[in-house]
Amino acid sequence: MASSETPTKPADVARRLLDLLLNKKMDAFCDMWAEDGTVEIPFAAPGAINHMAGRETIRSYLTHYCDHQLIEDLPHVHIHETTDPEVVIAEWTAHGTTVSTGKKYEMKYIIVITVRDGKVVNYRDYFSPLLAARAANDRPELLAPFKDEDFPFGG
């Protein structure tokens, strides 16, 4: 799909979202949401944001994402279509760098995306808050009980 085309099928929307994320086009990434679209983060760390409603709320949260985390490669992306024509599940792995430390990381995600009329109406993001905290050099209270060898698969 050419980058100027606006996808409408959920699987194409998921692919476009990941392409925009990889290319650090966060404003265009947020434009993929419906005006009243939502983000849910079911495994968010205690005290972290676990729900956002509205495209502009999502945009304000993600505006400075690339100031903190730089995704450099998506070596594994698999899009699963479901029996619901509006829903897809994407499994993906991100390789990136934490800007503040220069530390490389690997994160695995599963996202469940509901798309209506070519716009994301719900985006459920499942990832490990421990690996995210480790990658971001953040939330020392979450990481205190662990050693580097406890994270053999990334973060």
C-alpha cells in the first residue's frame, strides 16, 4: 500500500499504524484514531496510565514519545484477522533505543485493534510493564527486586 493511501480494512490499518510508529510519524499515527477512539493498557504498571479516551488526549500523550523511545526495527510482525470484521490482533516485536541512556531494548507486544470506517475506535495494548520500565530506565520501584539476568529476552 502506498504511504499516501488511507487504509480502511483493519489489517491494513494495523500495518499502517506500525509503519507510522517505525517512521516516527506520531502525529499521523494519532490521526488514525476516530475522534472518540480509545486506548486501553490492561497490564499497565500501578499508577501508570491504563486508559485514554479521545484522539486529542491520545495525541497529547504520544506527542513526545520519540523523545524517550526510538523504535528502530520491527523484525517480527504478524497480523491475525478475526471472525469480527472490525477486529484484528497484531503480534509484534520492537527493537529500539532509550533516548536518555542510549540503551538498546527489545519489547514484544500484542495489540487488539477495533477499526470502524478506517479509524481506530479501540486499541488494547498488551506488553510487560517491567520490560517497559527497564527499557525506559523508569519506575525503579518496579525494578528493585530484579537483576539484569532476570530479563533474558529484552528490556
